[in-house]
Amino acid sequence: MNRRGPLIRLAVVDDHPVFRLGLIRLFEREIDVSILWELDSLDQLDEMLEKYPVDVILIDLILGPDQDALAATRAIKEKYESVKVIIISGSLDFEWAAASRAAGASGYLPKDLPIADMLAAIRGLSSPYFGRFGFSDLLSNGTSRKATQIALARGLTRREQQVLSELRRGRTNKEIAARLGVSLTTINKHVQQVLKKLHVRTRA
């Protein structure tokens, strides 16, 4: 049964037309969700947000060339603070979820999530735990099976990949330096490079 509640104004940005249009058709069945617009790239994103404000926007993590979903998320949160951004991805991955949260996203959801769960996440944005896909749960319990692939995609060196792995385990810079047998100054530099390449402002 469709859930009644305040109308949620939604937008979708995804370069896969089959997925995008399929999602739109499924959401159209819901009486409390209204998709105001959809895009296949980020090129007109700011213009659309200016003309047609929304409450929630779903953005595909991996778009076309020169399309940075996380940079777009940061820009949205700086200019439209009340808009909730949910990053959608082909996989549920720890590093991407962490980077999405750092960029200001309210959630990170896999594309193969059942539509009922995706709707529950969208409706539950006011919850501090964001349903069962909340950042608090994902980032405290999550592990990455694709850490090396993601690191390489972001241009991380092998040493920076090692540092990233240690950061994921919650270790301090001093502890990482001791484990890797290098100076604290060196580790500090590596950490800054990792954060920069992942577009993350802080390690928190």
C-alpha cells in the first residue's frame, strides 16, 4: 500500500536511461513522492535547482566524462543547504560511502536496492539513522571489497592505498607511521594526499 505523508519533491540525475526512467515510473505510483525533473548529466543541475526546487535529489555516483557527482554534491549543499542529496551507485562500498558523506550527501544507496527500501530511505531522511543504510551503520561496520580498485581510480599510489587501509581501521597517524615503519611527517603528508584525491576535507 502506498504511504500517505507530506509530498516529497524529488529529482533524479543518472546517465542510464533505462534505470532512470524505470525509477521514475516506479516512483510515480507513490502518492507522497513527486518527481519534478530528471537529467542525464550534471550540466544543467544548478539551473534546474534554481527554477524547480526539490527536497531530495538522487545522483548517480559514476556519470559521464568530466562529471563529478561528489563535487556536485558539495556545490549543492553550499548553495541549497536544505536539499538532501542521495548518492546512488552500482555497489555498496565503504570508501565511496565515506566520500559521499564527507561531500555532504545524506545517504548512499545501491541501485539494486528494492524499491520499497529505497523509498523508505527517501522518506526516512529526517531520521538520524537514515534507515538501515544510514551512514552511521555503514561506516562503522562496513568493509570494502574494492578498496584497491577505488584507490587506483582516484590515482592513489600503493603507499597511499596502505595509508587509506589503515585509516579505515580507525588508526591515528602516529599508529600508522609505526606500523608502516616511516616517520610521522611522512604519514601526515600521505594522509593529506589521500584526503585530497578522495575529495574529502577531513578524516572524520
